[in-house]
Amino acid sequence: MTTPIVLPWPSQSLLEALARAVLQPGDRPHIDFSRPIGEAGLVSSDSVSWRVFKNPLSLFIGGVTAVIMELAEPRVRTGVWEHTSFRQNPIRRLHSTGLAAMVTIYGSRTRAEAMIARVRQIHDRVAGVTSSGETYCANDPDLLNWVQGTATYGFVQAYHVYVRQLSASERNRCYAEGVPAARLFGATGAPGSEGELEALFHATAGRLERSTIVLEFLAIMRSAPILPLPLRPAQHLLVAAAVDLVPSQVQALVGLSGHGLHGWEAEAVRQAGVLADRLVMETNPAVQACRRMRLPADYLYVQRSAVGARL
């Protein structure tokens, strides 16, 4: 059995300040996930997803894994690289993407549905032609299915590998729990299980291709001041950990073989992931969402032999 950790002051205060800088940067509107009291979200508080998404380290790793795989699809890659601010302001873009994920999982239903509607409106204006002459639209269900599938894969695998092993049924539950929100986004065929994910991977494999943009993305992720200064030396390790989660055939296809972790590094990332999974922080949307649902702040952090033991 593991137990939650609340550090003594001032260590806890410093940690909260660092987390706030990442989760609620000063140039973005503040979102209070603890309101309105009692309003449920799109994903239930007794879900596997609520336990998986609370871990900031595995979210960072899984997010990078997902983007690597998304950028291997030429239509998704062109839409992201030509219609977003990622190259000019990667930190702001990452904050926006991360916040959208947090609102989808931990936000109240009213807030989450309003946010998804805004994203859909933005996507309506994202369309174009790839360098090979293919047309694309950001609200194309096929592209959204790929984005949803790779995102869930990244987050689930990062938690499974670097935090705590999930059973097959727990992994499948996590995919199924994301389907209702995915459909609101327009991903009408989002995978609801690992079996459906494998089918999606198989159907999309022939479309994936190598691009220098993937390497450019990783260079940005290694060098941009994304993490707070005290944690920045570890940033390259987290990026390498993300590469390791990309299926080997995709790594070879996009030219990332050898870009993963070496020797002791994987164990170091795992130890950090386990520690992060026990730290209870009021700045974490997961903790705030528990407050909204009148649950203890450490509700998601008291874990027994496996995730979901209390579900």
C-alpha cells in the first residue's frame, strides 16, 4: 500500500508555486476546478482516468509521445505546424493543450462542454493542403480519431511504464472513459479499448512518414524553458522517456531509433514518476476537482496494490 505525501512548509509552498507556474501561468485565465460545487464532469471521479491524469510527470511524457505519433501523419502534421503557434511560442501552445486535457478530465461538465465547443469552432477554420497535395480539415473525424487514439495511448503508457503498472482491464477502462468526450470533439471512431487502438494503428500505419518536423519538435521540447528552473536539467530525460514509448516500428519509420533512454535513466524516471504520484498539491486540477465533488484532497492518492483498488 502506498500513502500520499504532503511536504512540510516551506517545501510544500515552494512545490505549489512551481506547479502553479506550469499549470496556471500568469498570462492565461485562471481556472478553478473546485467550482461549481457538486457538478460532475464528463469523466467520473471513480474512473481510472482521474487517477492516471493526476500525475504531472507522466502527463508530460505521454503528451510528447502522442505528439510524435501525431506528427508522423502528414495531414495532422501540416495542420499543427502551419495553423498553430507551436514554433513561435511552444510554451504557450503546450499550456493551452495541457489545460484542454485537464478541463476535459477534471472540469465540470458545463465548463468542459463549453471548452470543447470553442475548440470545434477553432478547428472549423483549420484546413489546407499538404505538400503532397492532400486536403485536410482539423475537424475531419479520421484525423481526430488518430489524435485521440495517440493521446490516450501516450498518457496510459506513460503511467503504466513510469508510474505504476495498470492491468489490461484498467487500460481498457481508460480508453473507454475517453470515448464520450472524444465524440464531443468529433472523434466519432475514437478507440474504446486497446484492441480498437491496435486496429487504428494498423489502419493508419501505411500513412505515416518521416519528417524533419518531428526532430524539430523534439529539439524544441528539449530546449524550451517548459519546466521550472530547478527541474529543467531533467527535461531531456523526460523527452527521451517519451521517445521510448513510441512503438518501435514508428520510431524506426520517423528516424528516432537511439533517441530514447540509456542505462540507469529509465529507473530514474520511474522513481520520479512514483514520487510525483504521491504528492498532493492544491494547485493540481485533480485535487481541486475532488474538492468540487466533496471528496478528500488525497482521494486519488491513497492507493493499494494497483490503480483502481478503491474503484
